[in-house]
Amino acid sequence: MANWMIREKGYQESDAATLGNRYLIGNGYIGIRGTLEEYEADHLPAINLAGIYDRVGEGWREPINLPNGCFTYLKVDEDIYRLPEREPVSHEMTLDHRHGVFGRETVWHTPRGNITLKTERFASMHEKNLIGMRFRISADFHADVELLTGIDCDVWDLNGPHLEDILMEESGDIAGGELIVSTHTHEAGIPIVVTECIHSDASVEIKSKRKEMKLLHRICLITKPGESAVIEKWVAVYTGKESYEPRKEATDLLKRAYSDGFETQLKLHMECWEKLWKHSEVVIKGDEIAEQAVNYSLYHLHSIAPRHTQSLSIPARGLSGQTYKGAVFWDTEMFMLDFFIMTDPATARTLMKYRIDTLEGAIAKAASYGYEGAFYAWESQEGGYDACSDYNVTDVFTGRPMRTFFRDKQVHITAAVAYGILRYVEWTGDKTILDKDGVRTIIECARFYHSLLLKPVEKYRYEIRDVIGPDEYHERVNNNGYTNRMAKYTLEAAVRVIGEANVEGTLPEGFDADEWKKNFAVAAERLYIPTPSNRPGKEGVIEQFDGYFDLEDTTLDEVRGRLLHEKEYWGGAYGVASHTQIIKQADVVTWLNLFDREYDIQTLRANWDYYEPRTEHGSSLSAGMYAMLACKIGEPDKAYPFFLKSAMADLKGGGKEWAGLVYIGGTHPAAAGAAYMTAIEGFAGVSVVDGELKVRPSLPRSITGMEFNCYCRGVEYKVSIDGGNAEITPVGS
Ligand code: BGC
């Protein structure tokens, strides 16, 4: 029986940030960190909103956190009972990750007896603007209880405050009163409304109360031993981006939820989750740990999938807060996209539509550097704006900003966009995405690489110089193999797409198809792709970039031992890794994983064996690529620990969470996506060949069988694997 519940027993204040990520709930529109209801800004609670960004002064532009409508605490016999101030007798947090329901149960000892507070909350999958909460209070004595619950406007922000002219009001429209907070963002003035109401069958006295930046309901009751008082609470959120009347819509939604009641709304929410799992659950036989870790990863991807719109992507830290500026990286296309293509193609289309719709931003960025075509934002926000600064890291020794080159040199991002769009088409067969705008996107991606190419006078080949590959520790290198191969892919893809678009009439106006097809084809053919080495001791290994093999060849431990400060940056001009062969994350291995069919097994293995010991895995993206390539060389057992590392990135934690005093943690949806890819494409060996779904399982020792569904070309299939045997049947047949 699959395990769909995670549980945390006991209380440690220092775990608040980590658990905030691990117990996150969300519905793609809002993400609610798994923090306790009584937490204030210093314990990092957040209701994070997708796709709305704001900038204050010189700070980073980042997504906004809403006024915290979940804020709640308890008073018993006039004394406050909340964490961390009041030590509990027992405390437990739970997450039902099949249905996105967060729970907590805390027992405190009071001078007259024990009191228990139990809460549940969900971000409705059925009504994206709705949060439901239920409190149960019980005591073994006649306790005089006050539950204070409402909206805390003192929001945790990294670079805020983003919300201005905060207006706190009460209205009597709903029995018990409605609390309403209206505000707007600083930069674009987008209206934001958060409303709240409560409902209880117990005899309660409800009064509203304002305290500093909090607007609260005060619910007074006397507990009866052996009985629980139950209080339901609804929070509705609307913005001016989606509605002309956010306040009215929020109130209408509250009224609906209020009259439906918690059970009805919870049921609707859970049914939505069940529908998602119907298409996406991965059954893993023989290995409960792997099964739970994979489905927990998928839970996170579902919780942040932008199903409410047709054009939006997923930030690298999901909806777990403002870190990484809420920006979209190559993580989406190269790590998360496959999951959606295979289980929810409509969302996959939404993700790629975001890139097509942000093409103008990419064209402007290319032009700003003197290039043609589309240079996509390394850290993409609304409109394709690149949030990545030229000084993205602070030197721990001097406190000064360090010049980094992620924004201007990590040119492989553009290829990820072309790759994502075409992978979507290959798997779904949905060519409608290659309408005029889609075709133009592919062409502009290719045009970008075309304009980057350099031809050394003495050589008959094109090169791409001065870049950063996926391994960010080595900056401004020449001929990074991953980048060159992805550029070649993009140029070749454009040749194909132009050919088809010419027939279908979707080429841009005035575009000279023959001329550009020729240009791109020649560029692709002459673009230098590093080949496996025949240097003694490095036979078959592909040099990551020109001169990489000449760098100091040392060990990870040695390099780690050279650190002067635990938080210093390993890359850049003075980084401990920069002058060595130690790399941050899979680079050549990522390339070979994508183009494995172009190399023999010995070459793939030689590269895996060479690079793995030299990889810090300093990014959560890394392990999944090693896992995938290990599967492709027929070594699923070698893949397994890397697969588990990916699948448990958020379940186990342990990633970097703080840079000095700045919180940089959050969830790791790219690792979650890589875990899915390893399970489905690696262990189960799923691929699409000439439009047909193929399965070639190669299971690690601990896994005896698998079952899952998978879409291919508009048909949903059920795949059942038993040992080495696989069966594919169309669903419903
Ligand atoms: C990695 C990038 C990644 C980004 C966001 C960085 O640490 O090096 O490859 O895109 O994090 O996840």
C-alpha cells in the first residue's frame, strides 16, 4: 500500500524554514509554505502568488507574498499558547501529499489541564482563489479559549515591502463578519485583495480586532471535556490582473465556500487531486521508499503547475517563496517539462507558450548585447525580463558584489527553449503550437546562435566562444560542448521547422526561407562539436571546454579543504574550483544524456566515470542527469542513489538554504522532474520513436515492477512492467 503521508513529530524551531518547503501546499496559483499558523514574518511564512512580480528601489524584482490570511493563534485562560514561545507537550505536522492537505496537532499543558489545537488547510485545486482551513480545539477541562485568526499584513519579504496603501476593513455581509485587506503592488499598482470569514457550529462570540498590522477575528468559547469545538475558515484571494472587481469576486467566493461548508469544498478539492493522480501516479513495486519519493516529487510539480492560465511557466523554486527572484530558468524545459508532456499535455503547452509569448523580451536582450535573434533571459520574469543581475553573488570576504556572467554568457538557455517546444511537438503531435509565433520563436532562437558563431581565420569551422556551460564554476570558456551541441540542435531544428512552415504558410512575413535554411544548415554543419579524446588516461572522454583538461586535476575533498569560508562561492575569478577540473554540476553528462544515440556505450561510460568524481553536485539539477545517463549505459543500480537524491531533494532537505543572512532556500522542482524522468525514461525506458511509444525497462535491483500512464500523440497509455517485461495498452481499450 503506497504511503501518501509525511509526518514530522516533535518541535524544533530551527527547522521552520526547511519544513516550510517540505510541507508546502499549492494549486499553481498560490503556494502556501508549510509553516505554522501562528508564525510571523521572522519564521518565513508565505502565501506566494504565481506570475506577479514587484520591485522596490534598487532591490531585486521578486514575486509577492500575500497578506497572510492563515494567521492564527490560541489563548487559554488569558494566556497565549503558540510556538515557539510556549513549549508543547507534543507536536506533529502532517502532509497528505495525495490530496494537498496540511495538518498540525499541538498539545500544550496549561495550569488547569491539557489543550489541543488541530488544524487542516488546503489551497483549493477546485477554486484556485480559495484557501480552506479547519480548527479543532479540545481540552480535558472547561477551558476558556480565544482563537485569534485573521490576516497578518506584516509580510515576510526579501526585498520588499511590495504592498502599499494597505486598507483593513470589516464587513457584515457574511455571518460572523468578513475581514477584507485591500492593497496594491508598489511598481505596477496591481490591486490585491485578501478576504477572510469564519464559520462554527459551536457557540462562539465573534469580534474583530486590529492589532498592529493584523486584522483578526476573535472567537471565544468554553471547551467541554471530551468534545472538540470546530471552526472553519475561508480565505479568498483575487488580484486586479485577473479581475476588474477583485473585492467583489473575493467576497462572492467566500459566500459560496461559507454556504458549501468545509467538507464539501474539501471533497471537491480532493477530487481534483484524484483526477491528477489518475494520469500521473507512478506505482513502483518492491521499493516503497522510491515509490513515495517519486510521488512526493510529483506532488510538488502538481502543486505549482500553472493550470489556471494558458501562458505561464514555473519558477526554479516553485511557489515556495521569493528566492531566486521567482524566476524561470532552463530548469523548466530541461527538467520539468517531460513530466507534463507525459501526464498533462495542456500544462506542458502553457509552459512553452510562456516562452513564445516572451519572445520580444528575448529579442531585446539579444539586441542589447549586439546579437540577432532571441537570447532568452537566464532568470525570466514577466515579459521575458531578465532578473539576473551582473553581480549575482556577494563576496563573503569583502561583502562586495561579485561580477558574475550568468546573465550574459549562459547562452545555452535559448536552445532549451527551442528544445522544449520541439519536444512538446514530438511527444504530443500538437503542431498548433508552431503557429506564426511558434515558428518565429524557433527561427529567432537559431538566428541568435547564427549571430554568435565565430570562424577562426586559420580553421574551417565555426566556434562559440566566451560562454558559461551548465557547470557555472568555469566562466567565459570557449567551445563548451554542451552549448555547441545544443546550438547545433537549434540550427538544425530551425531548418526542419522552416521547411514545414513554408508548406503551411506560417513563416514570418518577408522571411527568406531558402536563404535562412541554407544559412542555418551550413552553420549547423560547420559548428565545432568536441569529440572523444584519445589522450592517454582520458580515452573516450570529451573535454568540457577548450583547455579543461589542462586545469589542475584534483579531488573534491582537496578543493573543499581550500575554502576559507563555508559560504564562499566556488566559481568566478577567485573561486576554489575555477582553476581545477572540479565542476558544479553535470555538463558533458547532460549533453550525452540528450544525445546518447550518437555515441557508443564505452564513450558514454568513460564520460560518466571521468566526470562524476569531479562533480560537486552543487546544484540539485546534477544528480538526475547522472542517474539518467547511468540508465542509458545499462547500469540502473549505479543510477539508483542519484535518482533517490533527486527524488528526495525536498523530502530530505540538506540543500543550501542561507547565503549569509539571506534565505536562498525553497523547493526543488527541477530535481523532482529529473526524478520522474529517471523513473519513466530511465528505469522504465520510455521513449517515442517515429511517433510511437516504446518501453525498454531496465530496473534497479530493488524495483520489481512499475505501473503508470503516459500520453503520447494524444493517446493515453497504461504501461505495466513486470521485471524485464513491459505491456503498453491504450487507456479505455
Ligand atoms: C544552477 C542552474 C539552475 C539554477 C536554478 C543554479 O544553482 O547552477 O543550472 O538553473 O540554479 O535552479
